[in-house]
Amino acid sequence: MKLKGIIASILSLATIALAIPGCSSENNPAEATTVKIGVVGSIYEDLWQPAQESLKEQGIDLQIVQFSDYVTPNNALNSGDIDLNAFQHIIYLNKEIEQYNYNIQNIGFTFIIPLNLYSRKISSVSELKDGDIVAIPDDVTNGGRAIKVLAAAGVITLKADADFNPTLEDIEKYNTAIEIKELKANTIPSVLDDVTAAIVNGNYALDFGLKTEEAIYKDSVLDEENYWNIIAARTEDLKDPAKAETYKKVVEAFQTEATEKVFNEKFGGYFIKVGWDQDLIAG
């Protein structure tokens, strides 16, 4: 075959290939967009699994990045090491922004975790007596919320001018003369045998096998938006329409019935959906 004939044949084959669906670069699916989201705790892998599967079908590879503490994820997000994080509530984010001047913001609500009171020695709040020790988290945000739970349970009375996030100094009266012991949140479940009762963060309660129905008092302060957990992103990234649209899809993929099913069936109602009707990346 002459050279001209060979070239003509090659061009003809190329034309045919381009005409076949799936062979052109236009018809080939684009490479998946990778989004790295930082979390703290293995339970988040289960919570985000439905969203991961849904996003994969949309060409988004959502990668879970685990952190061992609550300090690092916001630093990693602000530095660009990850694209999003989902481990904190609004109060914590605001305090981090105030302290470190991070340029990150809430783009969607996920859930609220009740902060319940547990005991291995008594079965009711009414059984608390003078001198009993009640442990609460020692960090500012969860500690303040725990104090509110004790107030709601009638164990203490707060001052009328108490801060939104109260401290022990904001207690006006001990209705039962308990001793409140402030401890690291992750250590509290392990000292349940040594105290009369303790307020345990939901994620640590799960890790130690504590069930919501075992609580002697269930957190009823669930409508405070500042305690709702969130998905956070860099403010600068949201100026990019493509990134903003991708992050919007991530939020929407989490806020589904499939995720709520995991809340209820796998984690026994420890996670309660909140704020799913709010669009924080509108437009």
C-alpha cells in the first residue's frame, strides 16, 4: 500500500473512533474530583459512607482524613492540607477563629450529639445526694454545655446573667450539694466507676458502649444552633464557583435519608439531624 493510502486509512479509522460513543475525550467521563474532609473518630467513616457512595456517582471522590485531636483539623483546613472538615460545632469553630484568625466558615449543618448524664451507681437524677461527685468535660465549650444540662436537670441553678456558655462561676445555687469535677472529655467514660455520675460526650459514649437509653438524664438542650455540628470550608475557596458547587454537593450528599438511617439504625439515635433545611452556599 502506498504511503498516501496508509495515511488515508489511519484517518478513516480515527474518524470512525471519534464517532463511536465513549471513545472521544468529550464523551469519556472526567477524572473524579478529589475532596479531602477531616474528621476526628472512626464513627465518621460510617456516618459519611452513604454520602461517599452518592458522590462517587457524581464524579466526586470524598476521602476521609482522620485526625487524633480537635486542634489539628482547623489548622489543616486553613493551611490547605484538606478541603473541608466535619468534627466541630459552631461555638468551637468561632473560638478557634478568634484565637488563630482562621479564614474558614460553616457551609452546612450535620447533626447535634446529645450530652447525656450517665451513672453506674444511681438510676435517676433524684437519687443524687449531697457530696456526690459529678464529672463534666473540662473544655470550655462542652463544659459550658454540660453545666446547662445539669441546670436543665434541676441539679443546679444558674445566675440570671450567666453567659451563654457558662462556667462553674455562673452557678448561683447547688440544689443538691454535689461536687462537680472537671476532667478531660475522653477520660470521663473510664472513671464512671469512680464518680457518682458523669456527663459524657456522645462520641466517647459510643466508643465505650454507653447507650442513650442508659442515661439517667437525657440532654434536652438541642435547639441551640451554636451546639450544632457543621461542615467547614476555607472562605477563599468559596469564591471559586466550581469549588463552591462541589462543596454544595458534598453537603447535600450528607443531608439525606440514607445518612439519617445510619444515625438511627447504627448509632441508636446518638446523632440527631439539625439545620438540613438551611442552604449556606446559596448561589
